[in-house]
Amino acid sequence: MDGMCGRYLLHAPADLLGRAFGIEFSQTARDLGRPRFNIAPTQGVPIVRNRPGRDLTILRDGGSGRELVPAKWGLIPAWAKDPAIGNKMINARAESVADKPAFRAAFRARRCIVPATGFYEWQRRGSGPKQPYLIRRRDGAPIGFAGLWEAWADPETGEEITTCTIVTCEPNALMVTLHNRMPVILDPADYDAWLDPGHGGTEQLRPCPEDWLEAVPVSMRVNSPRNDDATIIQPEGEALATQGSLL
């Protein structure tokens, strides 16, 4: 799975997420917003998308017309016969997302934002085990990954499953020291444009400025998805250096 963004976290007060992504928190949305510190592929995750039909009443009242809904991480194309294909579809490359058969229909009609507080990447240090890093915004603001969603119907039961994928791009100056890819972190000013398929192409799918981010070494307990608590993000060791400075 080249270009993998394979683990992230989401923990922030509901009101902060609501303001950041222009959503109103119903009880269902609050349940989806519970703290998660080690989100892994195939798990259920919250996504932000436009409400069907972009409710004009909401828009006239100053709302965004967005909703927070649950999805399974790992996109299953509508045409797929076997849902296991989703295990290989956790990421979509920005360079080919508009044309690749697995993603092009969703790119044209079903875009989403995947809310996050940060994500993890690993760096080899000598002969020892890889050091995990938490990459997050320096200012503590929530992150919005560019994503796609699909609705897949089980051909035997008719049960419908909503699934999603995270779009990745070339790394910025910080991330290049960790991996050859990074998730597309949208500028909040681009949220409307990304969520509107009529807006067109892939101009939002670019690496974010490196000075938005910091990389902090964290506990190796993050290596196991079974560990999902705040202790895994406690800083350990030295922060990642980039361009001659220490974060």
C-alpha cells in the first residue's frame, strides 16, 4: 500500500470540532466524537460530508450544510463483489484519484473530510526498532484530511455500508524525513471547495506548509491498535529536526 497513512487520532471537545468543520453536534455526532488515540484501518471513523441536497434552509441560516456520519476506513467501490477489497483501499493517491477505477466515481460525487487531531509515522533509527512520531498542528487546531466515501451494498443481504479513504500526496519538508507520502491536510479555507465535486479538480490536493506541523516522538505502545488511550501520545525522546531546527 504505497503512500500509506495508516494510523491517526481524534480527540477534541465537541464544540471545537463543530466550529472547525461547520457541523452541529447531535447526540449521534457526539458519540462519534469520543476520544480516539490510535485509529487503525477497517475501524469505524467519523467523516464530514455535505448533507444530501445541501439543505438550503441550513445554508440560508448561515450553516454549512455539512453532517458528521460514521464510516468504515477502507473504501469499498460500489461495483466490488468482495468487501475485503476495502482493506487495500485505505489511501488514494492524489495524482491518480480522479482516474483510478476504485476512486474516480467517489472523486466525482462523494468527497468528504476526515477529522483528526494528528497522525502517526515511523522512522528507522540505526539497527533498533522504528521510532513512532505523532504529527500534529503546532497551534493545536484540528486537522481535516481530504477523503472520499462510498456506499456499498452487500449483494446477498442488501445491507449498505459507508466506507472511506484518505487521500495522500507528496511530502512537505518536515514529512520527507519520515516517509515519501503524507495525508492531504486541507486548508480550512478549502473545505467548501473540496466538498463540492462541481468545483472541479485536484488543486486542493497538495502538501500543507511544513510550518503548520510538528513531529513529536511517542510511546511504542502505539504500534499495537489495541492500545488506545492518552498515554501513547506522551512525548518520548527528542522531537524531529527539520531544516536544521528542532521542533
